Amino acid sequence: MIRQKNAAVSIVEGWLSVVLLVLSVTSVRADDTNPTGQLRLVGGDHLPGQLASSNATNGDRIAWKYPHFASAIDFPAHSVVSGSFPPPIPLRPSTGQFVFDLVRGDRLFGSVLEVDEWSIRIDTDSFGEILLMRSAVHRIGPWRDGASILFQGPGPVQEWTVDGNQDDWAQGGAELRTDESGASVYRNVELSNVIQVEAELRWEGKPQFVFAIGVDEKNSEESAASAFRVEVWENDVVLLRELDEVAQVIPLGSVADLDGQLSLLLQINQNDGHLMAFSPRGDKIGEFELPANDYPDVRPGLRLTNQVGNVSLDFIRVQRLSDLLSHRSREDRDSIVLEDGTVHVGQLRVIDAEEWEVVTEDSVYRMRTEHVSAVSLRDFEDADSNDDVTNVVANASSVGGDGSSSGLQIITHGGIRLTGRIRSIEDGRLTLQNDVIEGNLKITCDQIGRFSVADPRPVKSAASPFILGRLMLPDGRLTGRFIDTEDQTTPTPLRFSPRGAKPVSLAPSFRGRMVYRETPPPETKSQRLAREKREVVQRREAAKRAKQGGVWNVLASAFGNNAHNNRKVVSPRSMYLRSGEVIPCVVQAIDENGVRFSSEITGQTLLPEGHMRAIQFVADCRDPEIEVARRDRLLTVPRIRKKTRPTHLIVAVNGDILRCRLVSLSEETLVVETRLEKIEIDRSVLAQIIWLNAEERDSDDGESDAGDNANGLAVRAVLRNGNRMSMFIDRLHESVLIGEHPLLGESKINLGDVNELLIGIDINQTERDQPYGDWLLKDAPEPIIPEAGEGGGPNSGKSSALVGKPAPNFTLDLLDGGKFSVADQVGKVVVLDFWATWCGPCLQAMPVIEHAVSEFDSDDVRLVAVNLQETAEPIRETLDRLKISPEVALDIDGVAAARYQADAIPQTVVIDRDGKITRLFVGGGPALADQLREAITETLEATPEK
């Protein structure tokens, strides 16, 4: 009778060849923590979460809990590829004197207690005493509590040598991943001659990477080229070694069949060039021997290079082996290899945990177990005396049900591998049973590092009336459908049915998006350039028609009922709200009460203007794109207009833009106010109205209280036609979302019209990063009068950062008619005097500046006094009082002053004939006249007339 410590386990030959007779087995860890990991499904879907409580006794389901679903999802086991969990810190290997490599890739750690013709009894710290069938044991090797481990990782990216930018590599947990083309990492892990490498690589889409084992300490390209490599050839992943004129290749599988994940177990003898490759379940994939006679034999490093696409190194463990590679054919007797290379062949007997003996016909050889390097056991073929074990298999098969092969392999952080079926998960403990296991094996979930399914395959989905989409989560994605929820309101009225699994409700904390169709890509550079070219031609034509000048003629040309403005078809278009909604509607009127409209998706017909961002009145409208200088002027409010700020931009169908205050809109006429005058414009030429400075408006006026819906789940639909609509969901009926918007009341969204559904949004939050979101007014900068004594020093004029740089261009109207442009003055020295009528130092400096400039030939030097943000009347009065007559340019919006950093005035700028700034004086003072004469003289001499 076999003694028991905590449990007894019998293992016999079968497809798995393992039978565990577990009476009472517990994991070493006593805490019931359940870590968060990542579940990967067939087809590329993946979901963060935890193994969840389940009582699926037939082992065909895996329960997984995502924290923002109301309940766990029971996935069909065959739809799961794998699961992984971040390792604990510090990561400690399993304890034991020896490692026992079993069939199907299973592995245990412990010491040998007894060996006979049919079985091996071992003692494990994790599961007590276990009885194994000899034929189930492929190899026994030294473990010594993990002392043979050379490296386990990948570990932090900071511990790798990165070729390029370290930020190209990211770590979301234990893995090391990148999506940067050409990114490469190297690490010297001190590889020995004979090693076992376990590695897991993952990717999305089509990969193109190289994982090299055996790279020299210099990380040279030559050593990487002759290393043992895993790489992608077209549509296949291969394992190879390539020397000067010869190569050996082992196919690992097609990219499609591997489904984004590769798990390998390699045994390599670098000296001999001998490699053997196995699947995680112990099946031999291939073998080759290709020594590198002209290369260094043992190289210490690993290298991963992402050529195109993305790749992730999820796990790697390197272990030192003996000179005898495992899985080679066995002798007809037991074979024991010692550390000094001595091989003893005979019958192995165990004296105790520290001492063995090998018995031959002629002698008995005793050895210390600490000197054992590898053990291969004789495989007895006669099963006559194996009746007890055969009965055990029969009994275990009846427990397993149909006796089919188990398909789940669990790998602990410490390195234990066990294959079987999940019978239940409860209180953070997983109960595992193999088809030929009598009893249960319990492992705490925090011990599990990874698990994988042997034969994953797609789920066959039944026909459904609901629309299939992809639910995108912050760290995952799931394919499935939202289904009707007529009678359900808790925890939320939104239920998601994953492909092949039962529906789950979304929790109130859910954040993500459902993608039904990819949103059309943004406009390409070539498309934008072509469109802008067309718009430039249209603007030039409009400018020709406005040649007569004057406000009334320009308005008549831009907004009059002319042939080039008249649109025969006026389509109901969209209304853009500050909160992000884009609503298809027909606008009837705008008055002091707000915007009156009608829409098919909401019963609301009136909204306050404070919620508006823009309204489109015709087809093919877009957020206007105009030159930077013109945009600055439109969005800059001069000092003289701060009390009567413009509030709207009116865009005509030909692209012309008018900045104004909107008074009213009727079915026929738009009334606006510009420069204190009211103007009527025919509505038929109206393309868009854009609200300015909306972010500073009081958005509370007229806003309905979200009160009862404050705790509801809010969504925003991005529709196929570009419109956007938000609501708090009440229910889903026949794929139509029905809910309530705080402003718009009851609203409906047909999922068939949706590209993306954003879930868990803040429905009342103003969105800036949307069309029309950056039309915000800004005040022109207030000029500053410098303190007394700030100008006129002996070195004044050269300290500004603008000196020596090209003069910023601007084009301004002149006081007496015409325009002035800096760019048109090449070949002449230009003096700019930035000033204002209310600035005392400016008025003192102007006569001095005019007199100094008058001493030079007017064909060589031109003085322009740039007035800041004032009207013509006070300017003329001031010039008459000073009895001076300089050329005055009107910087109405302060844009020119901003480009010359004229924060303090007076400011005098000297520009040479090539358009570069040579001097910049701030302030006046008694020395200004001499400094200015000197500056102009030096500038003329430095850039002689061409």
C-alpha cells in the first residue's frame, strides 16, 4: 500500500496518460485572491477580467467576469484560445528537487520516493505524494528549487537594450509589446550551451517579426543572422537556422491558423546546432542539426525585432539542461546521467530522497541524487500486472462523461503544468479534472499564470434579427449584438450578446464603443489640396465681383440674391450643439427665444441659442478652412468693439464670410447687425451660421434638468450621414434605441443607421474636439505704455528676438484709402510705428519719428504709422492736433501688432530692403531721433539698392 502525505495520484498511459486519484488536494497558497488577466478568443477578440464562479461540470464552458458587465460571461471552451495573468512580484519558481516532464507537456516538481516496474511515487510541495505511471514520464531532470532557470521574463523594458526609442515598447502587464516598424530589443540572459526555451508570442493582424535565440554579447547583425530564429515568411511562421549556404527550416503554422498567438518549447544545443521543437502539450513539431563551424558556439543573448505590424513577447523562460536532450529514444533499461557526463544503465532503485542505486546483472552503483543530471526510464510494454491501473482508468472515464480528451492546460507562475477540464471556480479556487482523473485538483486562481485550449475553433452563431458589431473596450474587444430590452431597466437597459455566449447587461460604469461600421477615413492630403484649390478659385471670383469696395457693395455681392449665390435646392441639414450632437433638422426661425426647428429623431422644437455651435442650411457644407491670417482677424475682437462683440459668422453659399451679430431668421430673411447697422439678407443664399465664443456663454438658460436620468447609461451615436445624437437609454426595441436627452426630450436612434455607438459618455459635457469647436473669439492684446526710461538706451533696438528675422507680413487698409502690405515693400527700407491716440508717449514720439524719417529720400525709406484698434475719426483728430501727416495703416483687430509682439507702445520697427528686421525700439525718449537716424543709415548701407 502506498503511503499518502496529503493526497495520492496515479498516472497511467492514455491519450494524456495521467490519472490523478485525488482525495484532498489544495494549493500551497492559502489566500483567495483572484487577479485580473486577459482572455483571448478565436477570431482576435480579447477581454480583460477574471476567472469567474462557474459550476459547468462538463468542462465545456469558461466563465469570465469583466468588471463593467453586470455578470460573468460563460464562453464555450472551444471558442477560447488562452488566458494570461500578470506574475506576482517577486516571481518564485515551484520548489522541488526534480522536474518531471510528463505527456501532453504537463510538468510537476518534487522528489522521487519510490520506483517500480509500473509506477513512480513522488513527493510534491504543492500536492503531496503522487503516484505516476512510468510510461507517463518523458524525462526527470534536476530542478533544485528552480536553480536551473537562467532567465524568466520578459521583465521591464528598462532591463533590455533598445535599438531606437524606448517609448516604442510598452508594457500593459507582464508582456513586452510594440507596434513601431523597425523597433528592436536585445537582452543578454547568459544563455548556456544546452537550454530549454519556453516562449509565447502574440500579434494582431498580419505580423512581420524576428525572434532570435543565440545572439552575441555585441548584438551584432552577423550573430543574429546565424541565430536560431522564429520569423514570418509571407503567410507562415517558421523556425530556422541559416548559415552561409545552408539552412534548416521547421514550419510552425500559417498566420491564419495560429490566430495571433504562438507558444513554443525549444531545446537547443548551441555547440552541436541541434534543435528540437515541441508544442506546449509536448507534441514534437520538428528537429534539425546544423552546427556553425565558423561561428562562436555559445551566444548569450535574445533579440526581438518588429519589422512591420505589431508583436508582443508575453512570456519567456530559459532553463539550463544537461548534455542529454530530452525526448530522445529510450534504452531498454533505465538510464541515469550524472553531472560529470557518466551514464549508468540498469534498473533504478530509490533508497531515499538523497540516494539512489542502479542495479545491473554484475554490480550495484550508488549515487547521490544531487549529482543526477537526467533520467530516462525504461518503458515496460507488458501490461499483465497493470490490472489495478486499468480499473482506475475505467472508473475515471465514467466520471469524465464521454471520455473525450480534455483540452485545457493550466500553467502556474511557478511552472507547474496540468491538463484537464474546469469543473468549477468558487471563492478564488479553480477545480480541475481530467477525463481520467478521479477526484478534484484545486488551485488558487492567483497561482495561475496562463491557460490554453488545445483545439480552439470558431463559434457557429445562430441567425439573429439583431445587428452584429464589435464592442470596443479600453483594453479589449468583443464581437456580438445588442438585443432588445423591453422590460429590463436594471442595472442598465442595454444588454450585449457576445458571439456564442449568453447575453449580459452593461453595468452603469461601462465605458466603450460599439462599432458597426468603421467611420470613413479623414480627408487625405491630396483631397484637401484639391478642395482648397477649388475654394481659392471661388474666392477669387467672389473678390472680382466685390471690386467696387465698401461695406454695402461687398454685402450685396456676397449675400445678395445673385445668380452665383442662388441655390435652387435648399436641403434640410444639420444643427451642431455644444454638447456634441449633430441633429438632422429643418430650421424654421431664430429669434430672442432661441432656434425653432423640426427633426425626425426628437420631439423638441425649440432650443436656446446658448447651446448652438453651428447650423448648416444647404448640402455639402463643412467647417470652413481659411487662411491663418484671415482667421485671426475674424476671431480677434478689437478694443473699440468689446462692448458690441460679434456673436456669429454668416457663411454664404459661395464661401464668403461675414462677422456680425445675428438678430433674427425667418423663412425668407436673415437679419444681422454689423458695425451698429442692421442688414437684411435673403435666406436663399445662406449656407451656414456659426456661433462665436460659445464656450463663454451661459449654458444653463433653458437647459432642462437631467435629474431623473442622472444615473442612467448615456450613449452617443455617430450616424452614417455624419450626424450625432445622444441620449440616456430607456430601452432597445427592434434595434431602435429609445431614450431621453436633457435638451431634446424623447429621442430615437436606429442602430441600422449607426457607424459607432459611444457608451458611458458625459452627455452634458461640452465637446471641443468636434467640427466648429474652435471658432472662439479672443480679445486683441492691450498695448502697454512702457515705464519712463525704458527706451532710448545706447544699445536700444537690437535686444528683441525679432531682430535679424524676416518681418512678419500683414495687409491693412490705409486711412486715406488703399492697402499696405509688408511683403510688397521689398527693395525699400520700411519704418513701422505702432501707436494709439490714447497713448501719451506715442503722441510725443510721432513727430520725432516723422521728422527723422523725412531726412531720407522717400524713394528709399517709407514710414507707416500702424494704429491699434481705433476708428478713423479719433485718428484724424489727433493727427490734425499734432500737425503731422504720416501714412496710417488701420490694425483694427490688433493682428499686426500681435505678430510684431507690440505689447508695449510706442514701438518702432526698421525693416531692410530684403524684408528683415534690423532694429526694434520700444518707447520714446530724447535719444530716439538719433537712434532711429543711425538705424536707418546703417540699414541703407548694409542693403544697398539693387
